[in-house]
Amino acid sequence: MNIHIIACGGAVMHNIALALHNLGHTITGSDDEIFEPALSRLKVKGILPEQFGWFPDKINQNLDFIILGMHARADNPELEKAQKIGVKIYSFPEYVYEHSKDKIRIVVGGSHGKTTTTAMIMHVLKSLNKSFDYLVGSQLEGFDTMVKFSDAPLMVIEGDEYLTSTLDPIPKFLKYHPHFAQITGIAWDHINVFPTFKGYVHQFELFANSILPKGKLIYFSEDIELQKIANNTPIENKAYTTPKFEIINHKVVIENEKKYELEIFGEHNLQNMEGAKLLCECIGISNDEFYSAMQSFAGTAKRLEKVLDTKDLIIFRDFAHSPSKLKATADAVKQQYADCKILAIFELHTFSSLSKDFLPQFLNCMEKADQSIVYFNPHVFEQKKWQ
């Protein structure tokens, strides 16, 4: 098929381009700017646009369909041309559903831990030589792309609550209609799109109600909002909590009939792991198979990723941009390394985290650290026209 991708340079969008190219489709695309690593990855496959920008001439009746990225605005010239001549347009979550509509779909949602939890399930499935497709929000070790399309009977999807496209401004995860879904927790995020906590929580209510009949919702039992959602959904649901564990020589050890030593640490990661285990149970994976595979799971890039380990210094980096994520990360490192001095450095860098209404949410998030440093980029203040 001939497929054109509008806004092809994003993290997920360029991986969709690669996945479709790998299936043998003819792929074209456009974007106003493309950065590494997308730039080189598209170039190697011969599908990097010759010029940056939007070119309506690329849109014609020879296209089977277009995939529209969230980065494209409503007045995008290519989008306007496609609408004018009647070419089929999918947002990327709509296309993911179209591809997987005859598969079993597992979707991981929540304000935090989505990427890590999805990666855990993928790691276990790969360790057990299971055939599956996937969409995940980060490049993972052992996987060539962040998206895979094939004839596998199962697809594992990271379900983001951010908006689908300029044509359809609803959360992406409402497009997937999962058989089995997990919600890791709800902590107000994307304040620029969901200005009230109530409105934000409502998106997860809709997500729970989008699970197919005879499906199952897996949720974190200690989250009050998730308790309410579980109690009000007709779908079968099952809760999980933090498993019992020990820290021995800076390693987490859990016991489930036998002992398993893990590479990951932090109560939030162990909670996510328990949810992933329940999802894997839904597709016939035993506890021992799951935990045995998890022993070799080292985490994902920029999620408590160890970047330096010497006799005197250990450095982790983490993509903890929201208050709940920041607190979970700081608490986890202090718990795991209670005998060490902890320095926490945090950059306020997103438009939502720099909102004057949202900043108070960060209060005490790094209180477990022995020393904390917070900094920001003045250029962002200039963009927001703050004094």
C-alpha cells in the first residue's frame, strides 16, 4: 500500500513509519523539523523527507490512506488537501486499532509507569518466545523499534491519555478498546489539556468503560480514584498492591513460593510489576514464568536508568516530569540506598510543570533526598512571556 504520514518525525510517528516500511509498504512523510534519532533512522530506510515542511503535492488519490500525527495543526496544508480530495485519514491510535482489531489487545494506562509496565510485559513475552505486536513510548533494549506490526495474535499497547489529533481531540487510549487493561494510578497531569483534576479523572473513567465485554480491568488498589472507577464499571476487575520484598545488598528480592532477585527497585516499579503480572495471567502466563523472566529486566531508558556506577558514586537519570513521578523516584532511590547520601537534581522544563497553578503540586516531592537542586531554562519563561 501507499501510505503518507503527516508529522512523521515524532518519537512514535517515525517508529510507525519504520514498522510499516518493514512490512513492505511504500511510505512517504512530511514534517517541519525532524531531530535525532528519528532523522538518521528514517534516512537509513530511505524514507526521510527530502525537505522539511508541508507539501500538498504529496497528497493524491494514489494514497491508500494517511496517518496524522498530533503535531500537525488543523490548518496543515497537507491535511487540508487530503480532506478536500477525500483521502482516508487515520490518527495513529485509530490506525493501531485498525491493525489490531482482530487481535487480543492489552493496554496499559495511567498517569505514571505506563512505559515501564508495558516494557515489563514485552520483556516477559519475548523471554517466553511469544509472538506479539506492540506500541511503547520509549526505545527498549532488545527491540529494534518502538512499534511492531505483524500477523501476531496479540498486541501490547502503551495507552496515553494525551490527545489523539487535531481532528479528534480525545485521549489516545479511548481508541484502542482493550480486552485487558491496567491503570497504574491517577495523578493530575497534562494540565494544559485537562485544566481540572475532575476532568482529568473522567478520562480514565471513559477508558475503563472502553474495555470490551468479558474483558478485565487491572488497577492499583491504593489509589482512591481507581477504587471509585473499579466500583462503577461493569467490567470484571482485579486489584494489586505492593508485593512483600527485601533489600539485600542493594538488590530487591521478592518471594512467591520461591525467591526472585530483581534488577529493578522502588515501590512504584514493584507495584507496576504486579499489575503486569496480572495482565500476563490473563493470557495464560504463570507466576513462575513471569517472575523468572522479570529477573533479567533492567528497566527502560530514562526510567531510573543507571548511567554511572563507581565505588564512590552512582548516577541515575529519570524522566520524572510530574510531581507523583518525581516523588516516587526520589523515595525509591533513598529506600534502595539508605546508607548513601542522595543528591536530587530536577529540571522544570515542560509547559505544564512551569504553570503557576501547577507548581505547588511539587511541594515536598524531593524531601527524601539529602540535598535537592531545582533549575529551569529561562528560554521557556520567555516563550510563556513570564516575568
